[in-house]
Amino acid sequence: MTFEVPEFTEETIFTWGAPPLKFGAGAIDEVGFELSAYDVSRVLIVTDPGVNALGAPQRLADNLSRHGIESEIFDGVHVEPTDDSMNKATEYARAQGPWDGFVAIGGGSAIDTAKAINLLTSHPDELMDYINKPIGGAKVPPGQLKPLIAVPTTAGTGSESTAMCVLDILSMKVKTGISHWRLRPTLAVIDPLLTMTLPPQVTAAAGMDITCHALESYTARYYTTFDRKKPEERVTYCGSNPVSDLWCEKAMSLLAKSFRTAVQRGAEDVEARSDMMMAATFAGMGFGNSGVHIPHANAYPIAGMVKDYRPQGYPQDEAMVPHGESVSLTAPEAFRFSFDSAPERHLKAAELMDPRADRVNDPREQLPGVLTRLMRDIGIPNGIGGVGYTEADVPDLVPGTMKQQRLLATCPRTPTEDDIADILTKSVENW
């Protein structure tokens, strides 16, 4: 008797992965112990000038030395990394190497830069070779990378638990990324005490990144609706699935409990800071496998084509739209667009984000209403107009969104250029 496997045309398989975690107050002081389990004698600590000035990278270096590991601190990470800044960081690492491993400490910018350094020093090709199509070559890393421990200092990107890094391509004025499971950190060490001094504006922006990660992942196209893939064709983003859903639901519940408190009283509320760090990691464990869609696709040109906007709490030497702000600005309208594809998921997400919210007459307004109240309460700019864009800029923004086909493919309702233009236009003001 033989067992015959039926020929499937629709997808029946989803994938899920995340790094091991070490979570809790004081966890930063156990990085040396964790790294000593690997064949590592010399590591590069990757951070940015602001985090370095606070002393945590040196604390890490001292901890590593107690375990016989030599280290050097590189603090040249650019907030909101670019292809230029990642190439410069890689050049430094190559010149000062070789390295047995890496420790990234900072926000998503530091962790993403460390991922790129690890990739480009382990398998030396050009950065653009690995960038996602259609912008880059989407080359698959040919082998394992070096050990990388990620120590986040902001509650936002979830980069410590994802297999991707994000950057601006300066010549194209667009954000994009590299996505492959080999980029996922070896270990995430999450210490909520590292976030206690974050300014309210940074807490708010980073928290909106968590929010959109969880919401977009939860409302993403379900994995069984995709065409069947061959094993070698499987990508990091496989669509919403039962495992990612669990993490996203928990992240939304934590946000409902603690987001406003972390913005308003974050300097003294350790519990709220812990909840936000846990929410960021949980949302990363969700979207890092299922994917994000329209709000993140729109965010890339919004950030990449910034004019003169300089947000409080961030370096003022150049214009920028923080990633968490850029993803949030079109989210209310994007969820109006995607509502009909999965009404029950949108309503469940709204309930998790604000269990006490009154039901409105038009169900498609439930989630956008919950989002806009949150954004107003924590001081997020009022739509893309709040960061310097007008309706006249929409035709210039649309092409940057349409380049993000890896993200748009995850949307349960595939948008056209006209749809994206409509979402952007209606997002000039959100309230």
C-alpha cells in the first residue's frame, strides 16, 4: 500500500520562526554569559551616538570582557539607516575585522544595521544584491551568518525578533529592505530598564510601529489564500496564520493596557515600559512571519521623500519622519480600505486595542476610530499633512508605495495605484 500525496494548487503550509528570548530588568548584564556559549573571542558592538552617550554599550563591553571576549564599539549608526550609512558601517567592520560575532544595542536602526554588517561581512557582496526586488537583486544569503545578539533600547520595531532589515535608498528616495530568515538574531536580550529615559515623542512614535505591526499582521491575507509555493520559493512573509495571530492578539492587549501610560508617565512606570517592550517583541514575532501591508508600504515613500519635518525627541540636524510615525499616518484609511476583506478581524482588533470603545453605527469605522483616538491622545501628527505633505504631493508618493510589492502582496485586498492615491489623499488629515 502506498500513500499518495494529493496535488495542491492552494497553499497548505505556513512557516513561523523567532529567536530565543531573554527578557527582564537587568538582562543586559547577562549578554557576556550568553555569548560565551559560542566560539567567540572578538565582537563588534553596533550602536548609535545617542545610545553610546548614555553608557549602555560600554556596560556591555565591560560585561563581555569579564567573560574573556574582546569587543569594540561602533557608534556610527544612522537613525533611520540609508544605503550610504549601511555601506559605511560595513566598510568600517571589514577594515577593523575579522569579527566572531556582533552585539546590536539601540533601536531598530542599530539592530538593522548590525544585521546588514553581519550579512555583508559574512558573505561579501554589494548591499543592492541582497535588497528586495524590484529595487534590488533579492539574492539569498548563501550560508550561515555570525552570532548576533540584539539588545533593543526602544519599544517599537521588534527588529530583535524579525528576519529583515529596513533602510532608505537615497538615490530613489524610497525605503526598502532585506528579508531572509538567516538575518534573524541569534538571541534577543530585552531589558525594559533601557527604555525608561525615552522621550514621550519617541515612545509614541515607536509604539505606533508596534501597533501597526500587530494590526497589519492580524489583518494580512490568510496564508491558505496564496498559490502553492515550492520549498525554495517560500518567503519570510507567508500571510496571517494561527501562530502569528496569537502573538499579535497579545501585543494588542498589552498596548491597550499600557501605551498611553508609557507616553504620559514612562519615566517612572516600569510596568508600562515592560508591557511595551513585550508588545514590541510579540508583534515582531507576529508580523515577522505573517507580514505587513498598506500602512508600511505607504510609510516608505512618506519617510523617503521627507521635506523639512523635524520631530521632537529626535536628532534635529536633518529632516526625517520617524518610522513609527510614517506607518501610522495612513493606517486609519488603509483599514477602511481593507475592512471588507475580513470584517470580523478588523472588529476583533478594534476590541483588543480598546475594549471599552463604544460600537459605532458603521462597522468599518470601528478600527479607524480606535486608532485616531489613540494617535490624538499620544501626540501623533494629524495625517501626512502633519509632516509636511499636501494633496499635490500624492502623485509623487504613489510610485514609492507601488514599489513595495512584497508588502502589498500581503494585503487581503490588492490595491491599485488609484486605491493608494485615494488612501493617501484621504490621509492628508485624519481628524
